[in-house]
Amino acid sequence: MENQELEKLISLAEGGDFKSQYQLGYMYYMGAGIEKDRISAAKWLQKAADRGSARAQGLLGFMLYNGDGIKKDYKLAFEYFLKATRKGNFIAEYHLACMYDVGYYVKKNRELAFKHYLNSANAGVSSAQFVMGYTYEVGLGVKQDYKKAEGWYLKAASQGDHRSIDAIKALTNDGLI
């Protein structure tokens, strides 16, 4: 990004444009066009998230969940994931499912986790598709079904998910599919 473009983006973000705030936060988070700076990323994502950006809410929730550049805070991560999920952010919904699955901040609830994994997987989130494959492969709260497992793994594998590729190979080698 050229200096002039970056200055314009910063000016728009400082002026309260939430799309620019999200873009700047994302750029700092990824180190895309500017030096990676997770503290600055969190600052701009927070501003955009508070203005209602589902993408900012999801990424800020992820940073809070992992303590990535900011203090780990499962409660706040959950709140941001929930807000983003309600606005159709399926990556945030995957992370919300993970929280229900392991019981971080919320009570462990496999049924809610499954619901959110399924929504996210149906929307094309490869990590959720992998989890659905694994769920059916081992019969985790569902009837074990290697064909359904294969179907989910294939969807994730088509997006380059290496865990799913390995799972398909293992199921094939074991003669299960």
C-alpha cells in the first residue's frame, strides 16, 4: 500500500469510518502493507467491533480467545463471537462452537457445539467441515457413519485442509471407506 493510500485510510479510520477501522486493524493483524502490530490491530478492531462490524467482532474475539496481542479473555471473546455469529459471521460461529465444545467460559454443551459446527460447516468453513468429519468418524454424539465422515472430510480437503486429507487416507487405508 502506498503511503498516500495508507494516510487516507488512517484518516478515514480516525474519522470514525468502521470499514476503514476494520481494514486498518486487519492490516496490522496480518502485517499486510504495514508492519505487523497486534496492539494496534486490537485498537482498530475494537473500534470497528463496537460500531457493529461482524468481521471485526470475529477477529477481535479470536485475538481475545488466544491472548494474541491482548490479554486473554474468554468471556469477552465469547461475547464478540456471539455478536458476530448473530450477524452471519460463520468463522466466528466456528469459534463459538469450539468454546461450547471445550467449555471455555460457557458450560460445555456438545449439542450447541454441534449446531454451531454444522451451521459453520454448511457455510463452507473448512475447519468446521473437518470437525464434522471427525464427529461422524468417531461417533461423537451422533451415530458413527464413515460415509458422512468422508463427505465432510472431502469438503474440507477440497479447500486444502490437510487434516482432512490425512483422515481420508487413514479411512481408506483402514478399509473403512
